[in-house]
Amino acid sequence: MDCSVVYFKYVDFPILTHWVAKEILNAIARGLDSIEVTLDLGLSREKVYIGDGEALLRDCVVDASLLESIREDRVYEVFGDNIVREITIHSEHVYKLKPVAPDTAPTLEINGVHMHRIVGVTPWIDSLLKVRSAHVKFGHDVLDTCMGLGYTAIHSLLAGAREVVTVEIDPCVIEIARHNPWSRLLSSDEVTILNCSILDAVAMYDDKSFHRIIHDPPRFSRTTGDLYSLVLYREFYRLLKPGGILYHYTGEPGKHTSKNIVKGVGERLRRAGFIVRYDNRTKGYIAYKPL
């Protein structure tokens, strides 16, 4: 599979969750003529005008009856008068932008599986902690191996990275991210999005190309085994500059079985040449390439 560079353009429609819908419905019930709410999942607030059982969201009219149909586990966008759609893609898999709390970044759900930790931490903070574990600093070149909604790439950028290369094999994931307000900084000039497998992506780069690598793969399975392989870890070692750091999220697969997948990851990282320690807070390995 060849790698193609993705031109990322954020789709800026008003966004609705059940929390926002309830705020507007309460304002309608109270007879208010306007209310300030968030129409971008908490990134900003703007005025919504109300009258005669309907609300004006930017330049789109939405009836109260439609607001009452907004479900708790969905994110919606308004792209016309009384035209509201879920940010969901039904393809080979089902991809869904899912809210986890008011006024914060949503998670990506694929076939019912969350792509971020959401218990005791938000997806945004989860990604921030991973970037901090990688010790991304000003001027660093960063490889982010599994883009998803782009939160680790964006946090790397906010931490001062000079350039972030982020890789996403699934075009449906990229399309979902285009409709997520919290992903909008993926359009920055300092971010390069590659649509291909990580194994194809790493082959494009010379030795010692990156200061930091953040590897946050889907959960371990037969289909994702290459993402946990010694072959890939050796490529990461090759790509890192001396003194560079790889952060590798593992989660806790096999926790309730006899198969210790996390221990195997650590052993393979050591065989690749890394000095490793497990970070229990973020559930991943911090792996150092010696100077």
C-alpha cells in the first residue's frame, strides 16, 4: 500500500449533543429569546436565538421537536434547516463520534469499542498524558503512528513540536475526524497526515529522523499483531535519534487471562535495543534509545 498525504479540511457545522439540546429546550420553555451555548463541543460559546418553538443555530433553524430527539450517546451536526445528522459512518465497520462529558473532546467508537480511555479520564486528557510521557518538547520532530481523532498529534503540536507526522490507515477515521471540532488543528501546516499502514510509513524515513515516537495502536488481536511486532519496534529504534523516546500505549490486554501481552511487549522492546519502563498511570511503556 502506497502512502498518500491527506489534505485535511475541518467541516464546520453547528454541533449538537443532548446536553446542548437540553439547554436550548429549557430556554424555549422559559420563553427566552436567546441563550449562549457551545456549538463546537465546548471549545467556544455563541448565541442561539429562540422564537416560536424553534432555535436559530448560526443560520439554521431547528424545531424543538427535533431537539427532543437528540440521543445521549451521539454527536450530531446541523447542516440545514431542520436537517440534523449523526456523525456516524456505516461501512465495513461502524464508526461513531461519541460524547463522554459536556464541553470536552469526544471519543471515536468503532464497532462499539472506544478508541480512548474514558473511565476516570477524558479522551483529551488521556492523550495529553501520553504526550507528556513521551516528553515532547519545543523543536521536536514527532511520529504519531495511529492518528485516530488526532489528539496526540495535536498535543504534540501544542507542546512545541516542530513537525508532526501522523499515520492513519483507515480513511473512514480521517473522515470522522474532519467533523470533530477538537480535531481541527490537524489542518496545521506543521502536521502531515499519511494515509497508509505504519509499516509502509516508517519505510519512507531515514535513520534518526524523529526525536519522539508515540505509538497508540488498537487493542492487541490477530489483525493488529504487526503493530506489536519486533519488526516494527526495530524500525522505531532505527527512526529515533540517539536519546529519543518512544511512548507505546498497551492498555491492559490479557489482564484476566494467563496470557501476559504487556510483558511480551516489554521484552520485544528490549530486544529491539530500548531501555524500557512501564508507566502505570498511562498504561504504556516509555522506551528510551541510548545516546
